[in-house]
Amino acid sequence: MVSVLDTIGGTPLLPLTRVAGGLDVRVKCEHMNPGGSIKDRIAQAIVDDAERRGVLRSGMTLVEATAGNTGVGLALVAAVRGYRLCCVMPEKMSLDKRAALAALGAEVIITANAPPSSPQSFRAVAARLAAERGWFCTDQFANPANVRVHEEVTAAEILTQTGGRVGAFVVGAGTGGTITGVGRRLKAALPNVRILLADPEGSALADWVETGRLGVDGSYAVEGIGASEPPANLDRSVIDGAVRVSDADSFAMARRLIQEEGLLVGGSAGTNVAAALRVAAQGGLDGPVVTVLPDGWDRYRTTPWMRAWATEPSGS
């Protein structure tokens, strides 16, 4: 039987016509998935894998530590497959995401903005709830099905859409699944491709990519990417370097993508594109620079950075 889950993936890869200024940068429009983000892919893949292995059965409850997008993807899967869902979110995430998850029928638990090592972190709370209540923890940060769907499906789409020519793949890391999975497949197919991490200023991951040592754990407003420590699914050996992007540059680029390209995206898309443009400007690549637009603008309309646009002149 056909369902909304059959519309996940197959997203377009579009060239940037105005923002890129003549540079060959192409964007994978993951905000066009039915749940509005790239996380629809991993939500379906993780549940499919768990069902095949017999560890997820009818009537069980799914629990996930999520910045919001994976929760929305899981809510779509739960609706179609008949599961209950609990989403554990850190308090820094937007009110829009909380409202969306509640509207989709998920139970939403908000935790402090604690590091992954803390028992109060959203990941620790999700794991504890699964253990105490017999729920199935989808565990996007360590579940190998996350990496596998990007290696087998997302990367294959990119290779087909570019005719097998990619100079660089530039993307941020939340769980690490996208950069690890796509990076592995591209490197296997294209020996000269560059895989680069787009990291918010304040995240500790860029230093870790470059030196093997975590950077200073700072604060930043971009949601869904960056971390104080690398998740299990982030494979440093796949990554060739890192590009640091400030909140200001991320949100300014998100605004340009919306107003100049008609791409209705969130802040992390701005991070990815700002980094991709820098990489493209350096030259010396055998093909276009490809990046990802991870989610849509509807998740951020109550955030200070987007609300400020209402009182600022366009292009400020």
C-alpha cells in the first residue's frame, strides 16, 4: 500500500543561480521531503531496520533525542506504522519544533542544554526512558542505519544527479550520518572528491576534524548541527577539513536563499551554503560543490533571528 513514506527521498539537486555569483554550487533540497527535512530518510531507515531485526514490534513506543527534525520524521513513520512516539529535546530548540511535534501526536520532553556526557542531556534522558519503560530508542547518533541510508541512497542520488562529477561535498554534522554516509560513497566513486565539514563557530567539531582534539565548547544559535563532542556516527577519517561559519553569516545566507533563490530553508542551510561558497571560491576542484538544505523555514519562525527580519530592510 502506498503511503506518505513512499515520497521520502528523490529530492532535487539545484544550482544556485544568484547567491553563488557564478560559482558552481548545487544544493540538495532535503527540505522538500514530506516531513520537511533530511531526517525523514533516517527515521524511515531506522524503523525499517529495527522491524527487520525483530527488535521493534507492534504496539511499542519509539523514543528519540532530537533537535526536532528527526522527531518529525519519526512521527510520520509512527503514524503510518501505528507506533507511539516520545521526543526528548534540549530547551535551546525552537518553539516551532515543539509545537510541530505535539501537533503530530508525539509526547515532548524538554531537557536542559547539557553536554552529551551529562545525565541531564537529552540523549541521556532518552536512553534512560527507553531502559526504564521498555521503549525502543531509535538512537540516531549511533544507529548504523543512519549512515547506511545516506551511503546507499542519498549519495547514489547525488552521483546520478551530477553525472558522477562532484568536486566537493560540504555539510554540517548533527548526528554525523550525512557527511559520513555520503562521504564514504563519494570517496569510493571519486578519488579526487573533497569532503568538508561546515561547522558553526562555537562547536567543538571543526578543531576535532583538523587536529583530533576537541575545540572549546561555545554557544551558537544555529540548530541541528555542531556539537561539544563527536557522535558515534561521525567518522573523522572520511573528512578532509572543516569550514567555520558564524551565526551571523549562517542566518544572512539563509535569508538570501529565501529571498533570492526562493528556497524556504532554515539556519543550517545557511551554514552549509556559506561554507560551500567558500570552498568553491578556492577553486582547484574536479566538479561542482554539492551541499544540503537540511530543513525548511517553518521550524524557525518564532526564533529571534528570523523574527528580526520583519523589522529589518531586505538585504540588511
